[in-house]
Amino acid sequence: MSPRSAIVTGAGRGIGRGIALELAKKGWSVVVNYSRSAEGAEHVVKEIEAAGGQAAAIGADVSLADDRAKLVEASLAAFGSIDMLVNNAGITSPNRSLDLLDATEEGYDHLMAVNLKGPFFLTQLVARHMIEAAKDKAGHHLRYIVNISSLSAYAVSVNRSDYCMAKMAMNMMTQIWAARLAEYGVRVYEIRPGIIASDMTAGVKDKYEKLIHEEAMLPIARWGEAADVGKAVAMLGEGSLAYSTGETINVDGGYHIRRL
């Protein structure tokens, strides 16, 4: 079988980087997508290549239709197929410094374009390719779409309402695409990370240090790492849950467990 290839959006840093590196360890050729962090993406490519893997950095803003098309075309040109799409790229709420009563439509629209609309329509583009490949029996194997959401899908942050709603909507998006694509051998999953050490959580590090280590917020009392999420994606890519689709996998140190 020829090497499998994956697109990981927002892979120049943070969780996306962790996913790209773990997939490469399993032999995947990886498209390291970025919007602004070109230098970071190139560094991830060098890390993968230094370990003997294949990778290509491709810039594209998933919120823009032309960029999404460019990303798919460039990915096919680089590796000849798309066997996995990881919808990881996302932004935090532009309205997070505002009271919910003062949140702006501009901030709301921008977040939804990046965190929800972009992944939905990028999935549509990639799904069309995957369906054609399945019909042609090209590399007769399962293909995967993995949506990276957040514990914010169910844990309310009032000042990040748009972010929470977008992440919850990814759960339904996962189920919808899972039902539509199952007959073509495409498995669709949601991975729901918890508190992951990254630049996105750097600004609230002290808050979470106290919650994790002093207030026993998590059954597994440590910060999550980007590699924890990456290993979950790589596990799915091995076909370990081949008879499951539309599933949500929590990578959150047990935060989702309700305790008395």
C-alpha cells in the first residue's frame, strides 16, 4: 500500500503540531496546514523529515472558500491522495474580553467562519475526493475525518459563548458526516480535548495550575499535552475503531466524569 496522507489544519503549533508529529511516527505523509504561522509549520515539516517522514507545509485560511480549494488541490499535488482530514484549526473567542450582553456580531461571525463553517465546507471538499477514491477502489482502505472540538462543547464559559457553541456544533457535524459517508468507508470522529498545555491556554496557566493540582479538578491530575491528542488521532488512523463512527472520544484527564 502506498503511504497514507493526512491534512492537519492549524498544524504549525499546539495541538495541531502534536497531531502531525504523531501521525508521521505512524508512517503518514502529513500536510502541515497553517494560516499565519508559516515559520512554525516549516519547523514541524523539518521535525518530521528529520525523523524520516514526509511532510509539506501548505498555507490556507480555512474560513475562506478559495483557500480551502487551494489546500485540497495542493495536498493532492503533494501526496496524490487524502486519506485523513483532521479539522483542528480554530481561534478563541474575539469577544472573550466582553460581557455576553456586549458581544459583537463581527467577532461572532469571524469565530464561526474559522471554527465551524470552515471545517464543514473543507470536509465537504475532502469527502468528494474520498468518495471518488472509494468508487475507483483506489487503495481499498478506510479513510478518516477527525474533528477536534473541546470540553467547551459542554462546559459553559459565558464570555466565550460563540466558542462553546461552535464546539458543540462540531459534535452534530461529526454525526451528520458519519452517517453520510459510512457507505464509502469513511469513518468520522470527534476528539474532545481537555486542558491542554498550549499557547491558547498560556494566558490562564495559573488558574488551571490551581484547579488541577490544588482543587482536584481532574481525576488524572496533570495538564494534557498535544501528544495526548495526537496519539488518539493516530490510534483512529490505525483502524482501531473500524466498527464505530460518529463517536466522541474524550482526551481530558477524566474531566467529563460527573463526581459527587
